[in-house]
Amino acid sequence: MRITWWGHSTTTIEENGTRLLTDPVLTSRIAHVRRRRGPAPTAEAGRCDAALVSHLHADHLHLTSLPLIAPDAALVVPRGAAKLIQVHSGAVYADRCIEVAPGNQIRVGGLDITVVTAAHDGRRLPWSAYSAPALGFRVEGAPSVWFAGDTDLYDDLAAEAGPVDLALVPVGGWGPSLGPGHLDPVRAAEAVRRVGARAAVPVHFGTFWPIGCDWLKPELFLPPGEQFKKVMAEVDPAVRVDLLMPGESTEVSDGG
């Protein structure tokens, strides 16, 4: 399996001739937040069989990026998201949506996908009435992958998401604070331990930051990746951590 990290929560999972794109943000700006590290993803990033969208927040369901995704790709979204997409982007995108909720299973190409819970606010914030459950995705197979979306630790995490070979785990954010419903490097390492992953790629850090705030808490921008790698080595030194740059790829085999 080949994993490419495009920055923030956007990754390509490629296996058995099938390409899955997670939480596609394929531009250099999200409202007042700009890409500070790495170029915008290349056109190659948009080539996929399906995009997996974890929740409605604009840095995960990025409506501006929808036209950059392959026009025949399915949009796997939380139940209730298609209405938002219909209103803001039109039927051409809403008709491609497959709405899912925790516990659902779907097949895309050669890959089976199980939808899991994410402990995170699923509303389209800050000025929208749209709401849908926040999700994670478990890609079945050898190797298996847990894409967490945005989540905090929760009681059934191990039972729902694990065991897996690889965790695509959020370790930070895009601004000078990290509120409830998120993982910091320490909690991310605990999440990886709970799902029994043998390899991990930290995501959701070191990519976007508010315009004009480069000076504000820089320790929350790039350091979470290295901090996670250090903590993970203390929690379970057998876990391989691949700390990627935006646009870089890694190969993962069965068993990590």
C-alpha cells in the first residue's frame, strides 16, 4: 500500500489499483487560513476513485476543492452532508455523494471500507445550521488503515477502529489553540496504541495557519509531528512512524 500526504488531513491511500483521497483540501487557502508549508497538491492528488470526507468543517469538507477531484469519483460523506453540497456546489456534486454513518460498510474498487465513530463536533461551523456526524474510516485489507479524521479519544475506539496496520492520525491543528475533539501528540500516541497500529503517519499539523499570525504560538505549527514521533517511541517503540513532508509518500505492508 502506498500512502501520500498532501498536507493537513489530505492523503491518498492506494492499494489494489484503487485510490482513496481523504478530506481533500487541494488549494492554498481556506477562508482566513493559508498554506504555509509545501505547495498546493498537484493535479495527481485529485485522481481518485472516491474521496472520504470525515466531517463538515471547512478544512475537511472543502467545497472549493470539489472541482479539483476526478469527476467520476464518488464522494463518501457523513449522513446529511449531501444537502449542504447541493445548496453550495450544486446537483453535479450532490448526486455523486454516498452518505454514511458509523457502522456502515461500503466497497470502492478493490477496497472495503468500514465507517467508524469520531469524537468531534460535526456541525458546519461557525455560521451554518448544517450538521452531520463526524466520522473516521477503516480501510480493510492487508494492510488495513484507520483514517481518524478529527477525533478525541473515546471508550470504544479500540473496538471500532482496531486492530489495524497503519494509523493516519491527527496530531495538531491549524491555529494557536486546540480545543475538545482533537488529539495532541500525547493523545495521538495513545490512540495509536489503542488501535494496535504497527505504523503511523501523523497528519493535521504543519500545513495551514491563520493569515498574519505566523508569529503566534509557532510551537503548535511544525513541532507536533516530531513530538508525536518522540512520544510514540516511548509509548510503543515497535511502532514505525513515518514523518512525511507534504507531497511525500511511504509504503506500508501487512503488519506495518
